[in-house]
Amino acid sequence: MSINLQVIKDHDELYSRGVEIIQHQLASGATTFGLATGGTMLPLYEKLVSSTIDFSSCQSFNLDEYVGLKASHPESYISFMNKNLFEAKPFAHSELPNGEASDAQQEAERYETLLKQINLDFQLLGIGENGHIGFNEPGTPFEAPTHVVSLTESTRQANARFFDSIDEVPKEAITMGISSILRASTILLIAVGEKKRQALTALIHGEQTIDVPVTALQSHDNIIVLTDLDI
Ligand code: GLP
């Protein structure tokens, strides 16, 4: 296990470090970027938007998308990415799973094929309170490719804050699989706030188990973790 753990208490400093890491990736020749959504990423994207960074010759691939939500819905992940990053910092090409596809399983297979054709140089990751990465919920085999998932009640509750009511939170999503995530050459995980302590502690000090999906990262040899938590 090779985790480069960086504990930075000051949020502004933590996110500036995140931007530096991404700039360093670009300077080292990275062209394919795996991106993430979630509240944790907002300050990072804000800083990227106000930086001089230029992704116009790069490609991006998002981790996941809700199934059954219109792309135009403000909480679809495509809307999130357009609003918070792509409008200001466009990539040459950006891909997300299509949550409106008539056959979600087929769409998951298309996305996995695409991911296998390129090799992600870099993957940005947040973490769910229950240790999920992307939308790989506890119990997901580490070998799973991009697939359709049923969201757990706790994940829907956690994401309900972005919707008018819990009933509006989709019940399914398409997510990159854990094996798809692990193929990225470098992974940057950002975990901020006490709610992420348990999951992060499992990654740093726990046994590898499918009950806490983030522990799959213990098998990767190039992980950077940025956190404000003393672990
Ligand atoms: C969602 C996303 C994950 C994200 C997680 C944490 O479930 N699918 O990619 O890491 O939320 O979100 P937040 O950063 O808002 O805590």
C-alpha cells in the first residue's frame, strides 16, 4: 500500500494543494482526467475556474451519473459539471455515463469499453460517508466494471440535500466500477469533514473489505489523500 497522506487543516490551503497536484499532472503530460461530483469538489472546481489552468487539449470522464434524471435537471451530474467546471474550463472532449439512455446496462457497458480504450492518467475521487467511491456501495465486488447500481437509503438521504425532497433523489445510478477506478495511474482522494472520518480511517488503518469500498484503494500504488482530518 502506498498512500501519500497529506493532512491540511486549512481548507483554502488544502484546495490550493489540490489545484497544484492537478497542475503538476498536466505538466507531467497527463491528458485523460477522471472527474468527480459532490460538495467536496466545489471549492476545488472554484479554484480551478479562477486559475490559469487549461484543459482544452485534455479529455475528461466522470465517475457516475444518476439514472432516469434528465440531463437538463439541475442536479444531474452533467449539469453539475457544466455549471461548476466545463463552462469556464472546457475539455477537448468530456464524457459522462448517459443517465437518460433507454438501456442503462448497455450504457454502462459502452462507458466501460470507452474507459478501457483510453487509460485514465488521473482520477479525482470523493468518498461517501459509508465508504462508497463513485457510486460503488458497500458489498460491491472490487472486480466490478462500470455498472448500474441501486443507491442505498443512506446515500439517497445524504444526497437529498440537493433535491426538493428525498422522493426526487433517483434510486439508481451508473458508476465506474472499482476495477475501472483502480486502472487510473494516479488517484487523488479528497475527504473533508468529520462525516468522512470513519471511511477514511478504514482506508488508512483498516483491513481491505468490500464492506467499505474505499479500502480497495489499498491495492493501488499511487494514491494521494488530501484531508483536514487527523487520522
Ligand atoms: C456522491 C458521489 C460521490 C461523492 C459522494 C460524496 O455519492 N457519487 O462521487 O464522492 O457523493 O459527496 P460529498 O462530497 O457531497 O460529500
